[in-house]
Amino acid sequence: MTPKEQGFYMPAEWATHAATWLSYPHNEDSWPGKIETIFPSYHLFIKELAEVEDVHINVLDAAMQQRVAEALESMDANMQRVFFHQFPTNDAWCRDHGPAFLLNRDGKRQAIVNWNHNAWGGKYPYELDTQIPLRIYECLNADAISTQAIKQSNNQALSLFEPGIVMEGGSIDVNGCGDLLTTTSCLLNPNRNPQLNQQQIEQYLCDYYGVDNVIWLGDGIAGDDTDGHVDDLTRFVSPDTVVTAVEEDMWDENYEPLQQNLKALKKARLASGKQLNVVELPMPDMVFYDNQRLPASYANFYLANNKVIFPTYRCLTDNEAAYILEALFPDREVVGIDSTDIVWGLGSFHCLSQQQPQSEQ
């Protein structure tokens, strides 16, 4: 039986988290020439998370664990909520190589989906990254960490589902009410699942994320090496509302694809039959490094418990993005963290993180 048939679904990111999972950055090839510049912002991200939820960090070895712990302690991070796992990775993008966490409709049972991972169409090494979902599954099932936040109520073990196809967490976004956003440019790319057509892929999305309705957008933004992940474009902010990136400069290469996505959203309908509410989010100024345009976007925010953590890029639209997010999330603290150096790795805070939902106790 599929997860959906067993009552599992992926909650919206704004639902209460038990924890956030991260994979600590270490691959210099992902930030050539400037990896050391990303750590102040990355550590601040961890500190902000640890104020409101547990943070689980995959590290290479004991030496890295000690080094990271010392750096976080020097920032007065809440180390009682930081937990390390010596699970080596190729890279830091836990949204894509980490597991998808599901919750049962009964609110008590959790499951992990271990999608196949091929590093965005075989672009980079991934032999370690592809092991992470199973390692996390084994860790949680063994209660290897004695924290109530990750124990299953009634001592029920996590379920494990393995669809056998390639899928990345950044390629989808859900509202927890039966709807899912994705892009044709990514999921229909022949470097992912060439044996499947759009209808077959949509069936996998419904079966393994527990949704009823898939909203397809088109192309991604310039500089995105994932072939168009939706978490740089459009995000659910409530069951019936999305925020979507829009470029105002008609001469910018992002203008037309983002306009096409905006038109698709305005025509889209939810599983309930309702029309989407669409809120526009500006694009930041162009960010270049080493003559390469980077995929800078405010849509790559992360919804932690009681917080919205969003990337900033040292430009005037940072404030405009903050105002929009504050209006959309009036009950959450909106925290901007400089991502100008982090985005040289071609992703930001949402790409770096994966949420684990909270079960009923």
C-alpha cells in the first residue's frame, strides 16, 4: 500500500516541527574560493533555529562535530537543542538528499520517504548523500538520541517507503490540505526519471506525499542548477495562498518565466475547487560572483516554529520582502539573514534544511 492509502501525508511547513535536519557544509567545490565566508550566516541560521526547535546536524566526523559545536557555543546558541550525527555527506543540501517526513492522519505515526537522489541529474557526486534518508530512519527508529521530540508516541516505529524514483525536496511544496506545487522544467527533465511521463510522475506525487492535486509551473530562475526547483519560485504560505517571485525588469532574463508562472497560478485551482490567492514577492538585485549569475530569491525562506527565516542580499528589496512576509505571517518573527555568500553554492536556507513534523504525544 502507498503512504496515501495508509493515511500518511506531508504536512505544510508551517505545521509544528519536532526538529530541523541539516547537513553541515564542507564541500569547497560547492563554494569555490569562498566557503569560509558562508559560516557566519550559516551558524546564525542554526542559532535562530535552536531558539525554537531541535536541530539535528549531519557532520563528517568527530573533529568536525567538535569544531562546529565550539563555533555555535561562541555564538551563545542553545546547545541543548543541537544534536550531531556523524553521517558523512557529499554536500550540504539536506532539502534534497534528506528524507521526506510524513505524518499520519491520526497525528501519531510518522513515516520517511526515501526517494532516489542523483544530484540534480548527475551533476555532482552523491554516493554519500543518497545514504542519508536511511541513516536518519535507522537513527530515529533506534531512539539513538534520547530526546522526546524525536520519539514516536506509543513507541510506534517509523514507517519507511521507497518509491524507487528520483525526487528532490526542493522540487515540491505542499499546503498539507491536498495540494502540491512543482515545475515541469525539473520533474519532466529527462535527467531525472526519463522512463516516466507527466501523468505517472503526478501519480507518484499523490501517492507518496498524500496529495490530491498537483499544480504545475514552468521554468525556474537564472543560475539555478536544479533545473527549476519550485522553492526558488513559489511557496504556499497558507492552505489557499501562495507567494510567488516576480521580476519587474522586462529586460531581465527572469521576467518572462516568472510572468508565465504567475499566469499559471492565477488560473490554478486547489483540490477544494477554490482559486488560489496569489501574493507577489519581488526579486532581489542580481547577484553575481566570478562572472556567474546566482539564483538569488526571497522565496527560499524557511518556516521554523514561530519564525520565518529568509535570505537577504544587501539590496533595498530586502526590506520590501520582509514587509510582505511579515504581513503573510503576522504571528511569526521574520528574520532576515545575509545569503549573498551562501547563494554562491546555488541555494539558500530552504535548500539547506528539512523539517520533521511533530507527532501528537
